[in-house]
Amino acid sequence: MHIKILGWSGGIGGELRTTCFLIDDDLLIDAGTGLGDLPTPRMTGIRHIFLTHSHMDHIAGLPLLADSMFGVHEEPIVIHAQEKTIKALKAHIFNWVIWPDFSELPNKDRPCIRFEPMKPGETLRIGEREIEMIPVNHTVPGVGYCLRSGNKVAAFSGDTTTNDSLWQRLNEYDRLDLLFVESAFAEDDLELSRISKHYCPSLLAKDLAKLRHRPEIWLTHFKPGEEDLIYRECQLAMPGFSLNRLSGGELFTL
């Protein structure tokens, strides 16, 4: 199983791209602006997209991908997400005002994309991979995902802050090799972290203490311009963990 980081940042500017992780050649976790850096021929291989939540930085590439892939395949790209996330996308993006509803084009029987609701706790098997949706704590309904292939396990926090659900479920796995977890703000923005339901270093440190595994940890979703500061503060707050920072383009093989 290969994991390619197309986007990881909390914003844009220069080479910054928002969240989009490519699994092998056919599956995405989120569809942020990083999706746009994928060459068009490789986009044709995407068959499944798992969304963590409805915020723009995690779905910005989705409507444009649907347009670019229109007419390329007979079978639709399947969008897996919570029911409330799907309703938000159809109400505010694929609503014929902001963007055409590609779940009805070219017609409802053979659409370009198909929305498939998924509930936290459910696991889907796609090829040799199993992907489980795990509830997290964000300002809109949000989830993370745990992905197993063979005896290897990787987890993605999505956007979240202090919670028990993610850590309890990860502890139930017999192993955890890779963890991609957000830390959006620096300590000076602790109150903003609480209001916006994101982690900052101290909040993440308290939750990581709940985790019995010691995976390789890669930090994501830093506020643009404060990447170095947030990473330093995370290192100070979590000295017992193997912490790394994403910068885009990384390739992981499990």
C-alpha cells in the first residue's frame, strides 16, 4: 500500500496545498487543493474518495475533479462520507448554482459521481484494503479513517480536537504503523483552537497520551506561516513520540 501526500496544509500560498492523500492509485482521503497537482492521466485512476467532513479546504478539488473526469468512465467515482456531509455538498456545492450536480449528470442512472453514505464504525473493503470511519470532534460532523492493508495500519485524524472516540478506537487495533494527525494552531491560539475545534500542541499532547501505540507520527494542517513554530511546540510538548512534519510530496509504503 502506498500513501502519497498531495496536500497537507491548513491553507494555500506558494507551494502550500490543502488536505488530499492518495492511496495507491485509486483512492483519496479528502479532496483539497492538492488534488489539482495530480496529472490528469493519474486522475482517471481515482475510483473512491473518502471525505472527513464538508469544509472547503477538504473538498475544494472535488467539483473540479468531477468536471475533469466527466465522460471518462462508464462507472462513477464513488464519494464515501457521512450523510450530513453529503447533504451539505448537495445543498451548497452541487446545487446547480455554485456547480452542476454531477451525481445527476449525464443522467441519474449513469452519473459521473455517486454519493454513498457511510456511518462511523463502518468498515469498507476495497481490494486488499479495509477502511474504517471513526467519529471525531469538529465544528461540523467530522470523522477520521483507519486503513488496514495486510498487517499494516495507518490512521488519519481528519480535523478534530480533544476527543476520546478516535483514541479509544485506535487502541483497539493490534498495531498502528502510521498516524497522520492535525495540529492547526500554535499555543498562542489555544482559545481559537478550542473555538474552532482544532488541535494545538498542548491539546494534542493530552490526547496522544491516551494512545497505547507508538506509531510514526506525521503532523498536518499547520496554519500557513506558522509551520516552524507549531512543529517546535509539538516537539516540546510530546518528547516521547516520533514526530515529523509533512511538507507535501511524501510517499509512504506500508
